[in-house]
Amino acid sequence: MAEIKYEIMETIAVLSQSPKGWTKELNIISWNGREPKYDLRDWAPNKEKMGKGITLTKEELIALKTLLAEKEF
Amino acid sequence: MAEIKYEIMETIAVLSQSPKGWTKELNIISWNGREPKYDLRDWAPNKEKMGKGITLTKEELIALKTLLAEKEF
């Protein structure tokens, strides 16, 4: 598989840390030099590996923010 | 790959829909009969295929809600 290039532009939130040190983070990431997107993903310590995740547009993140704000968990 | 069994317990939010009808959704899903988790994922129309996504614990979702609420996008 071709190497994936990415640049973390901003870390917005670290949501959790596992016993092995993996963190679940919301970052703003530019993938392969493209326009930065919001990215919710698991990361190994020191960003040595990336886990599964999902990218979100600004509109999707705002929709998520609004819907979460309306709901009790 | 073994078949993945899942049950969507609740759809909390549909964040977006692509031109091809894929939706990005926040659901509560039980994977393989295990304890339900929050799940942010892309889905094909009629849930015929699932795309990439990430599961979140209740604590992670509450952390996300809190951090999003504090920030302007």
C-alpha cells in the first residue's frame, strides 16, 4: 500500500486513553496534502500507528455538535 | 472474513448524505451480540454496506459533546 502522508494541523480534543496508551482524538488533518478535514481516530503513543477512524466535514461536525447538545447521555 | 453481526439499537443522528445516498450516522450498535456502543460510520442506502467508522464509549461521547460545545466552528 502506498504511504499515506498526513499533517496534523490542530488537535481539538483527546477523548480517551487506553491502558496501552492509544488515544482517541479529534484532530484537523490534511491527508496527502489535500484540504484539511476533521478526523476522529485512534492513535498509538507518539502517533507511531493510526487506528480506525472517520473524517468529517465542517458541516458534519457542526451537525454532530448540534445533535449532541440536544441530547442527554 | 467472518460475517459481522450487528444490530442497530438506535439512530441518534444522520449527519449528512452523499450524492450516491451514503449517510454518515451516529447510531447505537451492538456488534456480534456484545454490549451496545456508540458508532459513527458511513452507510450505503438501506444499510446494504458499511463504510469506515469508529466506535465510542458513552464516556468518549460525553467528552466529545463537552469539547464540541466549548468550541466555535
